[in-house]
Amino acid sequence: MTEDAVLALLDVAARIERRLDHHLSATRGVSFSEYRLLKALSEAGTHGAMRVAAAEAVGLTPSAVTRALRPLEKIGLVTTERHERDARRSMAALTPAGAELLGDAERIVADVLDTLPVSGLPIETLAGLQRELGAPRAARRHP
């Protein structure tokens, strides 16, 4: 992949994220990053997820997830349970209010995505790239 292709891909991703961020913030009061975090917690199940796992799922550091969870907890969208000895093992879970907001936000995201001109974009190619970039370095060199 050329540098121009990578820059174009990053530009497209940033534009999509800004559009999603604008619509989610205006209608549900959450950012796209917060939406991704709520979605990751939802996918983790009723017991929630360790902050490290949530961070990995959304591409943030564990400390960034901790900072992002505070306002979500304050407004009642998530609950957190701190581990007594290891902050990395602290758990976060969606509340019923968080699940309701996530359902609304998912519809907003779907509506915004329907307006994007990406009908011919091969998802298999992007998913393969995503898997490849998420694989450990040694696994990428030695299939």
C-alpha cells in the first residue's frame, strides 16, 4: 500500500468518525468514542469487561478507558467495580440506561452509515487488513 493510499484511508476514516461524532453528540449526547466503548461493554455480556479488554476492543490505552468511563458512570450509563489490588482487573459494565442509549445510538450510526457512498467497498479486504494489523508481529512475518 502506498503512502498516498494510507493517507487517503486515514482521511476517510477521520471524516466518517467526525460525521458519526456530530450526529451522536447532537442527538444522544455521547461521542463516537464513547459509543464504541458502550458497544464493547455490551458485547462483553452482563458481567462487563475488564478495562484492559475494553481498551483493546476500542483501540485505547487502559488509562484512557478509565478516563472515558468516569463521565459515563457519572451519568448512569455504566457501572465500574474496582479490583482491590490490580486496577487493570477492574470491571466495567453497561447499565440498563446505557443499554437503552446504545440501542438508540446504534440506529443513529446505521442511519449515518446509510448516507455514506461506500456501497462498493469490499468489507472482506478491510476486515483482512484489520486482522493483519491486529495480529502480533511474529505472526505477520510467519503465517
